[in-house]
Amino acid sequence: MSEEAEILYKCRGAVGLITLNRPKALNALTHAMCVSMKDQLATWASDDAVKCVVIQGTGERAFCAGGDIRTLYDSGKAGTPYAVEFYRDEYLLNAAIKHHPKPYVALLRGFVMGGGVGVSLHGSHRVADETMLFAMPETGIGLFPDVGGSFFLPRLPGETGMYLGLTGTRLKTGDALLAGLATHFVPAASREILLAALADGTSPDAALNELAKPMDAEALPNHQAKIDRIFSNTSVEAILAALDADSSPWAGETAKAMRTKSATATKLAFRQIRNGKTLNFDDCMRMEYRMVHRVIAGHDFYEGVRATIIDKDGAPKWKPASLAEVGERDIDAYFESLGDKELPL
């Protein structure tokens, strides 16, 4: 396979190695990459020579910073089927990773965001180095924390998942470990040693037992009590009121960040995270597929991408502009059945 391919596959001893290969685009996922990777995982699942799957990204800046948002924007604006097909096959890939019968080891460095979370977090081992930066920033572009966010966010400690989903807060490696988003810290200098051990047939657990190091969290311990108290409220409005009533700089900055996001997307994220707490993984993915169908038929996603990616003016004009204008029935519509267009899991 050419080095110019968007995604590279290689058997390295006992390892089936996946390399996301779009470093200039921060290894953002395309539709073709999602389809290809799902097919490759199915092949390796039945290959006795492959003992585990490892996924990594090319370059120093990112494991994977998300989906190829500009292409999704262009597709939605033009009315082509690419956007719907991308989300369908991305979500099917997320499920294939979640249900893969072999260990699945993600080597995380730099940006791990959005779609990059979807191709790492559902695996058995998420191995971060000291440069990793995790975030689910979707509400800032009029989307919601998808790729299985409905499943994993409500299962993080306390209300950490709701906090991350509504604010898009970035976590460094130590905080990601504390939250359970990363399972291990292995310094970048030891990455090749880890890969070599896995290639020699050492199990991921045994190899990581030798190479993983402790790393202290920096931010979450200072705010966890407030996160759990404030983000346990029963509505977005109540969360903001609780933040406003708290005089700390952290609360002020958190409320300010939330108020820059799409009101519709924020209420969607709140509902999905609460719903996901009682759903199994596949039902979470089915729910997200219903939601994303309505998002790409709406306004805020395109306005968010315009303000962030295209014009880069940082001044999205959300419609509706305020939380008060987004009713519960408006949100209900995003969760209605798609009939014969449901996610084919």
C-alpha cells in the first residue's frame, strides 16, 4: 500500500497495526477510512496470527482530531448522501471496535478529539503519552458528543461526562487517566518498546504492566466536587444557574464557555448523556444515528463549522440563539425513530 494512503495496515509479528495517515489534516477520518478499517478489523478477527490490534496516528500533533468536518459541511450544503453515509459507517466502525474479540490498543498522542475518541475509547487499552489532549468539543460546532459519547460519558466518575460533554473542556494525560478515558500512561520514548513487545506476542496487559508509569492529574481533582454537584442538576438552565451562583473563577469560565455553544446542541447533549446512562452500547449508537440525521438536516452544524473552520470568525449565529427558545418538544424530535433508515447494527 502506498505511503500516501489515508490509512495503512501492516502485520508486525502478532500485531495487526493500523496507522491513520493524514498528518496534515491531524489524521481526521474520511468515509473511506471508516469503511476500510471496519473491513480490516473483520479480517483480523478471524486471523489466528493476529493476537491484538494496535492503532496509531502519523505525525506528532495528533492521534486523530475528529472527522473530516469540511467534507461533511460541503456534503450537507450540497444535499449529497456523503454526510449520512459517513456517520452510518463511522458508527458501525465504533461498534466493531467495541465488540472486537481481540485486544485493541490505541496509542494516543497529541489531539484525541471527536472521531478520534470513537476509534480509540471503545477498545480494550487506551495508552496515552505525555502529549495527549482529549476533548469532545462538538457542541461548539452545533453537533453533540457522538461516536458513542452517549455510552461512555455517563459512565465516567461522578458527573465528569456531563461536564466534558457540555463544555468541550480539554483534558491532559493525567486527568484523562483519572477519568478512565486513558487506561495507561506510557512515555513517548517507550512507545517502540511497547510495540516491539506486542509484536513478539506479549499480551497487552503484561507489556503495560512493565512499561506503564503513574501520572498525576492536574485539574480534575481541584474541581471534582463542584463538577459532581453542579452538573447533576436536572436541566442545562439549572446547571448554568448553579455555575452563576458560584463565585469561583472556574465556575465563571465554565459558564462562559457553555454560553458560547449552540443552545440546541447543548440541550441535545444533556438529553443524550442522561438517556445513555441506562442504554447498552448498541442502543446508544442507534440513538446517536437518529440524532445526527436531524442535526445534518438543520442549521447550527453548518453555522458552527462556518464560524470555526471556514470563515474562522469565531462568531456563530445560532438558531435559536438562546436556551429559552429551545423547548423539550424540539429536542424530542431528534430522538424519533428513523423507520427503515435506522442504524443497521
